[in-house]
Amino acid sequence: MPLAINQIMSDIKFLNEDELIELNQFIVGRIKHERNIQASRMKRQLFVGSKVSFRDNSGRMAEGKVVKVMRKFAQIDTGDNTWRVPINLLNKVA
């Protein structure tokens, strides 16, 4: 772990509850922002018929073709099932 992360983790111990809540809200907002950026990048690459991969509910890699692209999700046909997958969890297969 980088030195800065260790310093931040040790400084967090001295925060009160209100400060921790504010920090949590900031971190959650930052994570959501990063995921939205990632989803936007992937969405620009996705078209109906594109081959993609993702991890299913049991953690196994699944591959399929895009059937429909929605705002935050895509419908993926794996042959056996049709999945509704968040766009930021998809990886394009070459």
C-alpha cells in the first residue's frame, strides 16, 4: 500500500462520527463518478451484436452478444440465457 494511503488510514482514526459520515459520502460519490465514466466509455464501444464477457452471479466468466443497449444496462444473450448486465461490468471481446 502506498505511504499516502497508510497516512490517510491512520488519520481516519481521529475523525468524529460526523466527519466520518461526510468522508463516506465523498468516497461513495467518487466511486459512483468513476463507475459512470467507465460505463460511458464502454457504452460508446457497444453495439447490437458486439461480443462481450462478464462475470455471472456465481462468479464464472460468461460470454455473449449484445441484444440491446439501454442507459445503464445491456441485454446480453449467452445462448442459454439473456442477462441484464450493468454496462460498467462488461468487457468487450476482440
